[in-house]
Amino acid sequence: MDYAAALLDETRAFGELIRSGDPGLAVPSCPEWNLTQLFRHVGRGHRWAAQIVADRLDHALDPRDVVDGKPPADPDAAIGWLNDGAQRVLDGVAQVGPDNPAWTFLGPRPASWWVRRRLHEATVHRADAALALGGDFALPAELAADGISEFLDLITARVARDGQPPLADGQTVHLHATDDGLGQAGEWTISRSADNAALVWAHEHGKGSVALRGPARDLFLAIMGRVPVADTDIVLFGDAAVWQEWVEHTAF
């Protein structure tokens, strides 16, 4: 997947969606935020990541110190500010080298890590905007599947750092995307590690304590906690309580 192109595309689509709505409209999937706050969060987040990479920081950057961290008041200029922020991420990674280490909230990672992270940040918040506006949210199956995998990478890394796996001993979660062409990339099995201290996942077939089968786009929204399974085309098998426990303890 071309993460760089996808980041620019998703950011542009997000911006045009925000442009079409009432700036004060509440965003139910991001409580206490309206569209303006959601827009600022994504736009400043792009610049935050870009500055961390370009300045080779070895610590967290205070959002208040992000250069040009506030969008212009003019709507067209604000959209330009948003899109420029995404480009700055790509420019920063190219400047330092994609394989060179960069600070992240999960510890040092290759600078290119930020491109994928910001891509899926833009994608999930485009979903938030679409849900708030009552419109459709289309997402290519390949991108949705990669978003699920990236989310699982984040969750497993967070559990490794903080402990408290969101599954009890012996519990497993299986996701199966029904889209054509995904193959093994469209299946995920999540479980506790052999010593039960960590959370692990793999692209493999399995039944799971609970299993969800449906379009990758729906699985993406469900695992991100954006929509309940009942509001999707997902079919759930097994113990629904295990899924509910997973969702409640994996908010990111």
C-alpha cells in the first residue's frame, strides 16, 4: 500500500467533509467535540508528528508548541493548512530518512511509522465526521484491513508497556473480513501470549471465544468503537460479552 498517497487522499477527503458541515455540529463518536475541534485535532496532529520527526525530537512535543498549530479563520485557507500538514509529515520523513528512528508515544520507531499512524488517524476521524453528518462512509477494503492491523499493533504495544490485557486467560477474538481479494490479510486472531503477560495477534483463521464476520469497513468501525456491531453488516458468533469487554478496554 502507498501510505504516503493514502495519507494525502484521506486528509483531503476529511477536509472536504468538514467543509460541508456546520462547524458547531457535535461529533457523537468523539464526545465533547464538534466538527471544528475535530478538524483542529487532525490538522494540528499532522503538524505535531511532522515537527517531532523533522526536529529529531527524543521526547513528546507539547501541542501548544506546534509551529502554526492553529488553522486560519478563512475556510479555504484552513483546508490548505490541513493538507499542508499532511505533506509536512511526508517531507519530514523524507528529510530524516524513513528508516531512521523517531520518537513515538510507544517508544522509538522508524520515522516512516508516523506516515501510517497519521493516515489511520485521518481515516478514523473522517469516519467520525461522516457519522456526525449522517452521510455514508466508504473505505476501500485494503485500507480498512490495514487500519485494523495498525490498531492491533498499537493495542498490543500499549499492553506490553502498561500491562492489563483486555482479554481474560484463554479468551480469543477472531475477525474475518468477507471482502474479495484480502486473503489472509483479512483475518485476525487476537489472544493472550503463552505466559499470559501480553497480548498477541496474527493473520490466521480461528474460531475465537467471539468471532466477527463482515466487511472490512464495518470491522474497522466496530473495532475502533465507532459503531455498535448491531448497526453494521457484521455477524457475531460466540460470546458477545467478550467482544463488549474488548471494546470497552481498547479505546485509543
